[in-house]
Amino acid sequence: MAVCAPDEDVLTLSAAAAERALAAAGVAAGEVDGLWWGTARPPFAEGPSHAVLAAALGLSDHSGGALGAGSAHAGIDAFLGAADAVAAGVARTALVVAADAIVPGPGTPFETRSGAGAAADVLRAGEHGALVGTRVTRTQPLLDRYRGADEAVTRDVYDARLFRDEIFLPLLRTVIEHLDALEAYAWSIPDPDGRLGAVLAKPLAVGAPASDVVYGAVGDTGAAAALLGALPSLDVAGTVAVVGFGGGRATGVLVSADAPVPGAEAVLDDLSGGAEIGYDTALRARNLLVPAGEQVAMAVPPESAMFVRGAHEMLELLGARCVDCGTVNTPPSIHPACIGCGGSKFEVVPLARSGTVYTFVVNQTMPAPFVAPLPLAVIDLDDGARVMLQVIGDGGDLAIGTGVELVLRRYAYERGVPVYGWKARALGGQD
């Protein structure tokens, strides 16, 4: 199973997947007309989840789209919503992200299968690539896996046999039988316990579902599972059947590619990264095991003036380039005069996402909830800007001159909501 790092969550996973998809498609963030995002557990229970992700990706402030949540079916909903918007002419370029970071109950059978992951696609009107075709949906108003309004963890099914024989298999078989007549060469099929996916695939001519390898690598990724299980199969031309399940709904859709989809060949390599961790570390990462004693609050409300006025420069990582001398000043809001020439005319620009370490320090003692060792580095970015950021890892891979890349991470969880910003990661170093 895959688990988020302590400073990762469904939004940072989504941002990483979306950036890879945009790069593979050769699409600039400014070209995206809308973001369709599906996740069972958005980072804000009620708040600007969609807007924060859109800003972090650098999408236009007039881009549209939608956020779907509430069950693992949200991923396939986002995909179909985006496809419908492109087909209807509402959006010419749509970005689809499906992601989840499941938090199962400790000690439940579901715990050993639960994972975290994200998948992203770019859908464009009037271009060759993958065509979204026939779809089938069936609903059944019964509880499968769910989370109560005041609960931190997702419950496992109450009765495994009842779930298998009267909810899951009947619903999924109906959907799969309809799609099977259309001769898909590969299938992404839900597999909540490591066995049911094989049961559903047994009548199919293709043998084991292509999604098996994804489940084996990262576990059940909830809302991301359907798309993530299908993406590796889109590295060749043909038709893939994508089936999603959750919240009493099952939906299958055929995706036909007339050529390999850019980026699909790299999915399995992306899933093979990460580091092995112990059970206690996994519980901490899921916030199910927290330090005892006093917690040091950030002391600045996330809705305060500092965050309101600096939201764009923090999430989009912006700088102010001096019109007179070209010096990039960071952060823009605290530099009324250029640090290079004293000028007062600026152009707001996105900062480079890579650079080298100018100097650094590793803090060996930190108050909770921060975890020592905590490295901080002054970084010279490739565009000439200089920033100071936290560094991922314990600092053992840092040296003056080390190359780094910047990644979106969660800095804090304050007053019930996450606070996001950018951190540095040594190239080829820890995650």
C-alpha cells in the first residue's frame, strides 16, 4: 500500500499528477479552460479546495470546472464531466484529476489494501488521441465503505460476504457485461479486497485486469483507482474499459486511443518510487498517531490578511521582476523597492521551479507538530531569484551547490484547515 508523506495529502498528490499530465500533453496551464477534480476526501471539508489546487497549478482565475467528492465514484464523475464539457463546447481544454489518500481504521482488513494516489488527464477538443465512448451506470442505494460526518477514518464493510454477493458483484457484473460486448483489449476493474477484481475478470477474454499491477503497487486508491488503473494500458492504441465504483454507484466507460497517449508509458515508473516505512510512520502520516504534549500553533489564522493578500504569491510561487534592472524580488508583497537598484516598477512573474542550494541549515530540535531534523535552505533559482524554503528529508542529501526542484506540500494544519506552500527537494534525494 502507498501512504502520503507527512506533508502530503490529496491536494499535493493531485498537483503533482496534474503537472505531469500537462507536461506530457504539451499544454501550458494558461490554456486550460477548466479543472474537473474528483476525490472522496477533499482537503477542506467545506472551503476553497478547487480554487487552491487551480491556483497552485497556475490556472487562469477565470477557468471553470467542478469538484466532485463524497465517495470513490468521484473520480469517474470528474472524468465524464470533463468529457461532456469538451463535447458540448463548454471547454476546449479540460484538465481531469482523480485522487484519494484513504485513511482506513487501524486494525481493519481494509487497512492492508488502502492506498494513496492520483491520476490526471488532459482532454482537448478536435484533436486525435483518446476518445471517450460508450458508458454504463448502475446505482444501488446501499452502504459500502463510508465515513460518518464526525469520523476521521473510512469504515470497512460491515459484512464482507453480504457486500460481495448482494452489493458489489451484482452491480459491477451488470456494468461489465454491457461493456464486454464492445471488445476492450484491457480493463481497469475495482478490486477492494485483492480477490474481487479477479472474480469480475474471470469471464473476460483478456484475463487478469490491467489494473492489477497498479493495485499491487499502491493499493486501493479510492477515487483515483479507475483512471490510475487504466492509464498504463493507454501506452498503445486500442480500447480500454474503465470501471469505477463507490457510494452505491458503478460506472463503466470505454476509452479508445488511436495512438499511444503521451505520458502513459511513464505511469508505472512513477508508481515505483517512494521509500519503505514502518507501521508507526504510516499511522503518523495518516494523522492517526499524534505526538503527546503541547502543540505549537502557527498563530496566524489562515483567513487573516497575510494569507488573503499573499495567497497568489504563496500558492503560485510568484516574484516581482524589476522593470529597470531585471532583478527578481521575492516575495513581491514585502518589496516596495527593488533590492537590486531601488526601482519601483515591477512585473509579477512565476518563479522557476528548480535551482541550486546557496546555503542551508538543519534544525535538530523542533517543537511539535514539526518533526526534527528539519532542513531550511537558501536557494538560487534558475531565473535568478533567491528564496528560503523548507527542504524535504533530513538534510543528509544537501550540500552547497546541490540541485533542487520545488514541489507543493502542506506546511501546516491550522484551525482545522491545511496551509500549502512550496518546498525544495534535492534532485535524486529523499521524498
